[in-house]
Amino acid sequence: MDDLHREDFVPRISAAQRRSDFVNAAIEVIAAYGIDGATTRRIADQAQANLAMLHYCYDSKDDLFADVYEFVAGRYRDVIQDSDPHSTLADTARQLLRGAMEAYLESPSFAATTLELISWARRQHGDRGIAVYDQALESVRAALRGTSAEHPVEPETIDQIAYVIATLADGFAMNWLTYGDRSAATEQMETVVSVLDSWLAARVGSTPAGV
């Protein structure tokens, strides 16, 4: 079969799949080089595609970054959806914290890119940077409100629990990115959850898991 006809049998990749490839590539590049170093050429190379294809899929780097933001937000939504809707408030809080930490542990690039994007957006586009963090917090608050329906909790308490979860998860991410010791990070996850348990016991009278 000559080259001309062989091309007809090369599987074509859809534009949607290409965009997904570029988003995943952008996450890796941002994690390695930061926002300023995340050039379209590096992203195209990471995706094993040519630059023309990237510009075909995205009119600008800002459009690509918008999809990266959406991917990050979607990953947090996945964590929320994976929590048990029939759990107690305390159990849901533990699941949300553990889910966030597991997402960071699973992909250091996701952890690094998330922190980089929020920091960069806060510097360059203040409202947008805040919105990214606000969306994640609101997803946590919504999940907590859903599991406390039978035994209503003050909105202030829901806000506090969401804040503690976010603070503990972010602290875990920074430590994990700094040292990169997976074995230590896995053990530290249990320590972090125990901190949440102690806070919950003091604040809402919940019994820590396993007690």
C-alpha cells in the first residue's frame, strides 16, 4: 500500500480529544515551568502535537487556560460527588478532606498547577482568582449542607468546616510538593484527618472515626 492511500487509514483524533490532550499537557507544563513558562510551544510538544493544531483548537492561550480552570474545578466536583450522600456531617467532612488529599497525592502536577493557577489568577485577574477558590469552597459547603439536612447546623459552622478542610488540604499539598515523599505523605494523610476529627469533636461534638 503506497503512502497516499495509507493516510486514509490513519485514525483521526477528534477536536474534543485534542482539546483534552492540550489541557492535560498544559497541567504538566504549568507544574514544571509555572504560568510564565507555559508557552504554547511547550504545551504542544507535551501533547505530542504541532503548534498549528493547538491554535486550531484554541484561539488563544487564555482560551486554553479557561479549559484548564474548568478541569481543575471539575476535579474538585468529582471529589464532592464521590462522597457518600448518606454519611453524617462528620463523615462527609472526612471524606471530602481525604478525597482532596488523594487527588493531590495521585497527581503532583495537578496539585502544583492548582496552586499556581489560583496564585497567578489572583495576581493578574483578582476576581477570577478568588472565584476559582470560591467555587471549590462552595462545592464543599453544598456537600456539607446536604448531609446535615436531618440535623441542621448553623451556616457559620458549615463555613468553618469548609474553611478547615480547605486549609488542611492546602497545607498537605504544599508539604507533599515540597518533599515529594509518597510514603511519608500517605502517613501524614492520617495525621491530617485526625486533626480534623479533633476539631470536629471540639466544635460540633462529633466522635472521631474509630473511637
